[in-house]
Amino acid sequence: MRTLVRYFRLLQVQVRSSVLLGMQYRADFLIDGAVSLFWTATALVPLIVVFHGRPGVAGWSFPEALVVVGWFTLLEAILEGAISPSLTAVVEHIRKGTLDFVLLKPADAQFLVSTARFEPWRSTNLLTALAIWTVAFVRLGRWPPPLGLLAALVLLGSATLLLYSLWILTVSAAFYVVKVDNLTNLFNSVFDAARWPVQVFRGVLRWVFTLVIPLALMTTYPAEAMLGRLSPLALVGSVVGACAFAWLSRRVWLGSLARYASASS
Amino acid sequence: MISVRTLRKHYTVFKRPPGLRAAFASLFRRTPTTVKAVDGISFEIEAGARVGFLGPNGAGKTTTLKVLSGLLFPSSGEVRVDGHLPQRREDAFLKKIMLVMGQKQQLLWDLPPSETFALNRAIYEVPEPEYRRRLAELTELLELQDLVNKPTRTLSLGERMKCELAAALIHGPKVLFLDEPTIGLDVSMQATIRRFIRRYNEETGATLLLTSHYMDDVAALCPRVIVIDKGTLSYDGQLDALVRRMRPEKRVVLRLDRPAETRALEGMGKVVSSDPAQVVLQVAQDKVSLTVARALATLSVRDLTVEDPPLEEVMSELFSQNRTRTESAA
Amino acid sequence: MSARSTVRALPTLMRVGFAEAIAYRAEMLVWVLSTTMPLIMLALWSAVAADAPVGRFDQKDFVGYFLATFIVRQLTGAWLAWQLSFEVRTGTLAMRLLRPLHPMVSYGVENLAALPLRLVVALPVAILALLLVGSRALPRSPALWAVWALAILGGWLITFLANGIIGCLALWTGSSIKVMDVWLVAFMVFSGYLVPVELFPGAMRTVVAWLPFRYQIGFPVEVMTSAYDLPGALVMLARQWAFVLALFLLLQLVWRRGLRRFAAYGG
């Protein structure tokens, strides 16, 4: 219990640092927000082209696919605002050799490193996601069922956990590679596949995106929940899967740290 | 307080010879070599001591410090700091120590040092009254009043180092590891930092382990030195005993009104340097008083001092001795 | 430095650049994995085309198209903008300027030195394409092969020069990564990397025709998959190289101005 309180207090201090830092670079957030909007808008082009003149693809109609895109956009907002900034800072630490200072502190390294930086004002995509959902449901001519919304909220939690765990896995790789710039690239290329409903992918790829890199649990299942067609089994599976994935990523992180301590000089 | 027994730290490095074919081959098969950063050293340090860690570059000093602070795991051997095993990295252990690295910093770059202080206070769980008292002391001793509220990136190197030290001591560590803390600083800043560190040790009884290339640091702060070379212990004892062993002679520095003849000088001792205004002679311990008497009698001496040979010379001689020893053994 | 001595130094520069590129195995793996987007697009589009072709593309066409996209991306990639931005920010650009070699040449060589590596990755994919799609995967006549080679060169030049121009902006603003992000987004969509340009709705196609992106990926891919006959290909080639020329002149201008400012302010 005391540990929880202690870490909560630490979180407060970290958030305060981030806010102070953000106020130093105000122009940046305007540019970031604009870039995010631009990206979201242009990324809709492939979707429009795919659905142009067809009633549906792999059992998904255009408005239904838009719901998936909305979830993708929401997760991007969480990624940009809460996850990427601090984990990019880790990569910088490793490059400059100042990660040692984090390891010297009497607090969990993963916690310190994950809460180092928050930039909530970069999450303009939150609003974009809401806009996309509004358009989608207006086109569908109905609204999400209340039970479905509840399930979607639960899945929001598990999706965030999954996203975070994926990032931790990527950053753990930073201990092994010397030049870390490509890692963000790698993460983004893989994550980008989550904007499509997982049923569009066939065969091996669908299994990969459901079980190995569980993109399906992050966008497709929450979208299905909102559309009222998620099976209870899938809901439970998602939550359990997210927890298992989080546990796995923690193990990998701890292993990477131990290797860092044994291998460097 | 600190106990090290046959510490060994080896790590693997992959050789990569030049040339295109070798580069391509290294994609598939790499030749590992073992680097023995630390190869069997042992020492004990009691609480409150100030110990200097000396050695040429690559000797294993920084590696040893990192093992002692839990950042690196030993390949073999036993290390204990205040009863803890550093590699367990227990919270209780981490709260007792601090590692200050001269070439790297923990201060948040874009924010003022005061923010780093506040962060450290939360992480180390320093009680509020104790924090305030210590912060006031540190601010006064290090003259930080104007510095703590300016973003770190706007401070000069010396100012940053002072703030860095303050951030390191906010939680009042019992054991302080310092890795080249005065590197790159100007002479007066070095002196300030030295005075401060000494005072911290005297007032709190903290144990100090310092590595430095500046012999002035060592001379001013460390009565005891441990010399490491190529991962093994070369000397462990009092600094002045080391100097006496390496250079059992003293230096007599004469400032003359009128230049003296070389023959006359050579009769008194070995001439280290001689220009019209100043002559430096190297003389055996037991012959010092005789030489002084003769110099005063035969030369027109304006000023005379007797000193130890500079520490730098002693050290470089020690290191080259070790090198010839290992080369002849090889 | 004279052109002759530059040419004489080239082999060494290339060799060292290549050794640098393969110096770190883990990095290579990460980089290879991060360029897999066309393969995901491939899976996507062939699923879409499973029921009915999209435009003139049936499943096989998509396979051919995206495998070609993968290959073209490998051969025309450049990362100069990030490199330049980094070197300006850390001041290491000064080191490059001290050398008796034009920095742009050294950047270019470093970029090209990684090419053999990328060929190694691209070749198996090319063979795969041949097996899956047959002769439609590659250009059909020697003349078209020549056009393709020039198109690849043109595509690389456009990418490199655009990267250079954006990187030079860092000489004014300290870091131009954000501008590069915007470029990259536009590039991904409008170059044909994610969607064949042919399939764009009408209004978009006219916009895209005036942008350089399609000549970075779309055009070489289309030549490769025999979307043009010779006269049509030559017209497009001319357009591509017009962009190359324009970007080259712009880079000269921006570089010289930027360098003057860098020297004046010390970076």
C-alpha cells in the first residue's frame, strides 16, 4: 500500500515536470497538432479508395471501417501524448549514456522511464477520433448500444495497456542496437496496420495480428464492441491477452536491463 | 563499510578487422575476445574514509565504481557496501549511495536545477524539514542562490557541476562515489569543489571514493590511495608513503640574485632545471640539510623552498614501471 | 576539391560507407523490418481484390505492384534530412565542412554505399515476384529496362534532393524533423506507396500529377510492371527529370544561403 502511495506521489512530480517543460516549448505543440491532423486526413485516402464503389470488404462496410479508423486515431492520440515522449527520452538516455542515473535511483526503472514526459496537448487526435466516430455512426443511421459502449471502455483500457507493452518491447530492443533511430520507424510501420479491420488480412497474417502482435485487440475488437457485435469470448480474451502481453513485456524489459548491466563497461 | 574481494569484471567484445571481406564475414561469424576490465582486486574501506582511486586510462577505475554502485554486475568475486550486495539494487541500498560522474549529468536539461532537486526529493523520499535544511546548507556552501532557478542549459560547466553535486547530495548519501568530478573545470572551481567535498565528508562522516586524473584533487582530498593498472591492484596505502617510495628524494628550489655556475650546482645535487632566476635541485632525503647549508653559504640565495616532487611525475613513473614489469613478464 | 580527386576518393568512400552500414547487425534487422509496409499493403489489397478487381488491378496485379514497390523503395531510399538535421543540431556539420570534399557528395556516397545491402534484400523479393506473377513483374523490352534504370536513378535523386532541401532548413530553424514528417506523410499517400496512383479519384489525380512524389515510387513501379508503352514512358521520364533539375537548382540555392547563415551564427 505504501508503495502505491509513493509511486502515485512520484507520478505527480513527474507530471509537474512535464507541464513545466511543455510551457517552455509552446510553438512546438501547435506544429505537432497540425501535423497530426494532416496525417490523419491524408491517411483516410487509402480507405476511401478501397471502399470506392464497393458495398463492403471482408464483411465491413465503409462506415463500419471508419469506426476502426476512429479507434486507431484515438490510440495514436494516447501514443503521442502519453507514451512516445517519455520512451523517446529513454532512447536518448541510452545514446548519451545517462541511463545509469535512472538505474541509480531507488525506484523502478520502468516506471521512472515511462512517466518522464507527458505531452497531452499533442493529443489533437482525440478530437479527430470523436469526429470520425460521429461521421461513421451518422452514416450508419444508428448509435452504439450502451452495453457495447461499456465493453468498448473496458477494451480502451486493455488497448492502452497493449500499446504501452508494445512500446516497452520496442524500447527494450534499444539496449541491443547501437543506432536507435530506426526503432520508432519500425514501431510505426507495424502499428499502422491496425487502421484496417483485422478480417481484411488473410491466413497467417491474421493470426499474427491477433496473437503475436495483437493489433486486432487494439482496434478491431473495440470497434466491433461499439457496433454491438463483439462476442463475450473475444472481450474476455482481449483483457486476458492484454495482461499476458504486459507481463511478457515486463519480463523482456527486466531481461534487457540485466543484460545491459552485465555487458557494458 | 566497503568490502571488495577478488572482484573480476570481464566482458566480451567482437573483433572487427578492417577490409570489406572481413566486414561482410562479421555478419555471419564474429570473433569474440574477452576484455578483462577488472581482474581480481581486493580492498577494504572503513566508514568515513576518503580514498583516491588512481590509474591510467582504461585501468578499470570507472568499472569498479559502477560495480560498487550496482550499475554493473561482477563476473566473479564478492562486493559489499554497508552490508548490502550492490547487484541486488535494493531501494535501501540505493538511498544510501550516490555516483557523481564528471562527464555526464543527471540534471534535467531544459528545466532549472530546482526541479531536479524536487524530483530527487520525491524519489529518495526525503522528509520535508530535512530536505529544506539540507538544501539551504548546500545552496549556501556552493553559492547556488542565483543558479537554481535558471534552466540548466543556460549554466556554464562549472555552475552545472555545482548544481549537479547539490542534486547528488539532497538525500544525504552515506557513501559517495565520484568519477572525475572536476574534469574540464577551471582552477578556482576545482578548488571550490574540493573544499566542498572535504567539508561534506568531515561534517557527515560519509565515505568517499574518488577517481581523478588531476593529482591536485587526490593530493588535497585523499590520504589513502588505491592504484589500479590494467585491472589489477598496484598499490594500496597512504599517499605520502607512495610518494616517498617512488621518489625518495626532495626538491630544493632556489631563487638566486646572481646566476650560479653549473659546476657549483652539480656538486650539490642533481640539477632538474636551471635558468638565470631559478634553479631546481633533486636531493636525497638525508642530504637535504647539508645541501641547504651549502647553498646558503656559497650562493646568493634570495629564496629557498624544499618540496616533494610533483605527484604527476610520481604517478607517471609508477605507471611506466608497471608497464615495463608486465612487458618483461610477458 | 577537384572533380578528379573526388572521383579518385570514391572507391574508398564507398568501401568505408558499406562497412559502416553493415557494422551493426541488429540495426540492419530493425531497418529491414521497418520497410515492410508494402507487404502489408499487399496483403490488404489482394484481399480487397479477391472478390472483384479494383480498377484494372486484379489480385496478381496487386502482388506484382507491391512487390515492385518494395524493391523500388529499397533502391531509392534516402535519409539525408534526418542526418543533416542531426549534424546541424549537434554541430558536427562543422567537421564535414572542414574536409576537402563537398558535403553533398559525401552524403550522397554514404547513401549509395548502403545500396549493395539493399540489393541483397531486394533481390529475393524480385525473384519471388517473378515466380508469383510471371513476366508481368518486370519490364518487357530492353528499351523499357533502360527507361526503368533511369527512372530508378531519377527517383533516388528526387528523394535525395528533397531530403537535402528539407535538411538544409535546419540551418535556419535548428531542426527540421517536423517538416520531414509532413513530407513523409504526403509521400506515403501521394507517391503510390500505399495505393496505386491510378486508383485515386479523378480530382486527386490532377493534384498528384503536379507533385513530385509519384515520380519517387509510382513511376518506376509502373514502368516495372509494364503499365506504359515506350512513348508514354518517355514522356513520364521527361517529367521526372524536370523535377530532378528543379530540385537540384533549389538545393544549390538553399544550401548556399543556409551555409552562409550557419557560418555567420556558428550553428
